[in-house]
Amino acid sequence: MAVNPEMHTRDGSGTELPTTEARQGVTGTGTRYVLHISLALVVVAFAVIYFVMMR
């Protein structure tokens, strides 16, 4: 990759990359669904534990 002088930071600490080049992961793989479902399952699990302990 050729270094573009316009991409250097002003303080000289490194190279600033565009978002697409700087991203190290793949987007759009359903991660948000996994997070929402797991959060919902944790809430349900804690509710069940709470009601079982209150007996």
C-alpha cells in the first residue's frame, strides 16, 4: 500500500486510515441479534432465579 502524505496525522504520530481500511472485522453478520437474544435470555434467567428464591 502506498502511503499518501495527506493521510499522516498532524502531530506525526502515525497514519490515519479511512474507516473501511481501518476496520479489522466484518460487519453485518448478525452480531446485534446475538447480543439482543443473549441479553433477553439473561433477563429471563435472573427473573426465574428471583422468583424461585422468593418461594
